[in-house]
Amino acid sequence: MILRALGLSLLLCATAAQAAIDTYEFRNDHERERFRELTSELRCPKCQNQNIADSDAPIAMDLRREIFRMFGEGKRNDEIISYLVDRYGDFVLYRPPLNSSTALLWFGPGVLLVGGLLVLLLIVRRRRPQAQAASQAQLDAAEQARLQALLAANAASSADQERKDP
């Protein structure tokens, strides 16, 4: 009884694993490679960080089937991409075109980097004169006398401490 249940569960697992694998019959190796490249370049609409080739989402499986069907119709890559962009927007492209809605994607990182470098430069320039002024500060006569008194008191207490400790 246990062996039958185990065998049945293994059989069900094996068929479920087989069902997740797409098998397509391509006319030649060039078409297979073209399919692989195209599905690797397109983003899954559901899984935001996966391409259509690697995603197990039902929509990705549908899109792979649709792309394969379009291959059978003799469509070019740009026609397939245009169809998917019309349907899902620029989101399906890992490299969206440069236009007003994607300008921030293209130029944002560079603008942030340049802005950060400018802020860092300003901070360094403002601190440099302060450090130079502090190192070149002159003491007036009263401060000089107080400094000498503190140094003398420190020297005297150090000498007393050395005499007490043999």
C-alpha cells in the first residue's frame, strides 16, 4: 500500500516536471538560437526581474508560444518586439528606447553621480580653509600665559608623581 502511494506520487511529480518544460520544433539551429536570444532579451510582464526565457509564469509561457507562432509566420525580430511593446509597453524591453518617459532611466544615474561628486567637492573645499585657519591660529598674550601655566602645572604634577613612585 505504501509502495503504491509512493510510486503514484513519484509518477505525478515526474509528469508535473515534464509539463513545465517547453518543447518547440524549430526548422533549423539558427531559428532555435534566434528564439533563445529574443526570449532572453524580453522581460516577463509578471516577474519583473526575469526574462521570458527563464520565467515559469503562465504569461511567460504564453509569450514564448506566441513568439514561436510568429516565428512560424516568418516574422522578423523587430516585428515581434514591436507587437509585444504595443501590447505591454516599453516595460518588456530590458533596453528601452530613449524618449521623454525613459530619459530618467538613461540619465538619472549619471546625474546623481555628478551631483554627488559636486557635493563631495564642496564639502572638501569648505573644510580645507577651516583646518588651515585652525592650524595657523595665534594665541594672544592672555591665552599664551594660561597655556604656559597649564604646562608648568602639568610638569610639576608629573615630577611629584615620579618622586612618589620609586
